[in-house]
Amino acid sequence: MRTFAALMVGALMGTAGCSAASQESTTGDDEDVIAADPLAMPKPMLTFLKTQSWGSHHLEWHTSRQWDLLGANDQAWAKKQGWARANLQEGQKGNGLEFLAMHRVMIRTLSEKFPADAHLFNGWSAVPTSAKDPSDPIPASSTPIFDLQKAKAIDTLENHLDTFASDDDLGLFLETSLRPTSHDPSARATDKAAGIHNYVHNRYADAKSKIDIGDPSVNLQNKRFWRLHGWIESRWTEYRAMKKMSDTDPAYEAAIQKAEMMLKPGLKGVGGGAPEPPPESLRKFFEQDGS
């Protein structure tokens, strides 16, 4: 059990660190350039992600769930891809479970297809809070001090999982600070600790990287993405075990099956790729959550 005091020490350590793998100008096949990045997933996995268009799927998943926050130009681009507004927007009741299920299915699929690399999905044993963490220093452009409210969130998720009422309650707290209403799609949670997921994506965002963790169209290729989501997966696994929840629970089964269907090649929005590059504003998706 990690104490909140220990998390505070980590959060206040150091000043801005340098990126673990700055992107330099280079020539050659783009996939080879990406594969040479120390933060890139193994090349066979990169090939799989590309051929299955998981990056496009991932961008669609998030774009459709922040639809009400998008400008007219971004919505127009998304519609050209055949994308549409999701019934559940990010931060709405029900989307927390969808968020957890979608990432669980991705982790299981990749772990089964690439068993020798399954360890890459184990996740952090503790979310890095020091700007100069030896394995995961933040980019120089990021704010060095770890937000104290988000450090409290880590303590809650590590030591007080019993405070969450349901899978969905846990997922919403983890994912985002957004709590949209019919009158205000940008409304925020009163609990400032909510949204550790989006916060960490922003903290490690690096516009110089071809696999920027802040860009949902490419971040599945980044080891740090899976370190974060492996940690989230571990929190969900522990929560369900603590609550003695069954995988045959109808709501859980439905969420997993929906996520599995979304990843099947040939379905709308999956496997076809986007006919034109996404606008920069959509590639900076996580910046839209100012948690």
C-alpha cells in the first residue's frame, strides 16, 4: 500500500525533465523511424496496429465521445470519415464502463496475439509523479510539479477502491473531469481529483514525437500509453476482485462484447483508415480536458 505522503514527495520532486526520446530529423521509412524510438512498441505490433487501423479506430472512439465539444470544422471532418456522435459522451453516466472495457479488450487482444510481449501491458506499479523519474521523465515542455489533486487520486485508486459504487463510477473518476449536462457540455466534476487518465496523457504529451502519447491517432504505438493503461487495468481488476464481481454480469458482458465488435476489421470506422489526415485540433484531443 502506497501512502499519500509518499505520493506527495514524488509530486514535489525535481524540475522539468527532458524527453526520454526526443524526435530528430531523419530519413527512411516512417515505420522504421518509429520502430527505432525507445518508446515504440515492438515492430510486429506496430505493423499490426497499422494494418488494422487501430489508430483511426482509437481517434474515432474518443472523437465521437467529445462530439459536443468539437468545433464545426472538426465535426465536418469527422462526418467525412463516416463518424457520428456517440450516444454517451465522455463523462456521462455509462461511459466510464465503456472506457474501461474498450481498453481491456485492446490489452487482451494484443497480449494474446503477441504473448512474448505481454509484459509490456503490465503497466506502472506506481504512476510516476517526479518530473525526473528515471524511467519516465516528462518532456521539457510540461509543468514539472505533479498536480496535488491528481496525486490524491492516485492514493484513492491505490488504497481506497472501496469508495467507488460501480465499475462505471470508477471508470468516470479515472478517465476524465468532464461531467457534461444538457445545458453545458463542458461542465466539470466538482471533485478536482477526477481525470487522472487525461491528466497523465497531457503531462507526457510531446508534439515532437511521432508517437505522441497526447495524440490518440498514434499513441497506441507508445509504451507509455500501455504503462498508463496497464496501471488502470490493474486498478479495475483489483476493484472487481474486491467487490467479488462476476464476468457474467450482464452490464459487464455487454460492454466487453461492444468493445470487441468495435475492433473487428471491416466494420464502419475500423480497418479502413481515414482518407485524409485528422486536423491538428483532434490530434490534441486530451488538451480539450482541462482537468
